[in-house]
Amino acid sequence: MTNMKVKEIRVGDCMKKGVVTLKEENTVMEAAKLMRENHIGSVIIVKDDAPIGIVTEGDITYKVVAEGRDPRKTLMKEVMHSKLKVIGPDEKIEKVAEILRDEGVKRLPVISEKGKLLGIIGETDIVKISPGLYDIIRERTAIERFGASEVTSGQCEICGNYSETLKKSGGKLACEECIEEESV
């Protein structure tokens, strides 16, 4: 997988399957125990195999513990985030990084066309695939934000070489050599 080009990596190629799920009626205590047993930071809340919410360690800390609520009596539906961001398995991995960055979330449930939960993908999954992917996305975002006249450093998306003078060319970050070759 490390030899794949970044643009070819799809969510389905690197998502985690076997997502830990609970229902709205489960308690926060059940969620906390599952998180500890599985060494995870969140649980997806499902209804008819479709994700409808997420509860994170932070939710438990801030919405239950800090407020003095009883985790044995507090239900998942009382603390879950129900405005759930999701992604499909055929989306490019870059799309995941954009959503994580733009929405300020750490993980995304992966759903089928029918809305059924297939897996989950998060920041750590992206870094495992390609540690340089965050740098590439950051560079691409900078180019899009500042325009084609701006120069940045990074990996040329045409030849793959590192360059101190990348510019946007044909929707890609390209080094001066590749830009010259395209114009010939």
C-alpha cells in the first residue's frame, strides 16, 4: 500500500472494520467499559445498523463526569453527537483529511450507499498510510488559499521530487521543471 499514489488511496482501503457500536438506550458506563476493553476513544451509536451518533471520551468527561451525572443511569442518546459527519468507502483519502480538518473531528464513520455502517477512519489511520499525506494536504490547502502566484515547498505531485518552489499548475502542486515541461 505504501507504493500507491496518494490520489489512488480510497477510504475503503484503509478504514477499520468491526466498529464498536451501541444503541441510544445503552448507558455511558457500558460505553466507557467498551472503550477501555477495546482501547478506543469513541463508540458509534447505531439504529438499524446505520450510524446516528458518536460518543467520545471527551463527551463522557465533560457531559457526564464533570457535571456529576451517574454514568450507570445516563443514556447514550443524552450525550451523543447526533450531527454525525460520514464518508463513503470510495472517497479519496484526501477527502477524509479535508473533512477532519474543516469540521474539527477526529474520526468519520464509513457508510454504504444505503447508509449502513461499514467501518471507521480517523487521523491515526491516515498517518499510518502515509505520514507525508498531512504535509501534502496542508501544502495543497495553502496553494488553494493563496492562489497560483504563491510559492510553497514540498513534494511535486507530477514527478514526486521535493522542491522549495512549488506552484499550482493544472490543479496540482508542481516544481519549476515539471511546469516548464508542461508548457513545451
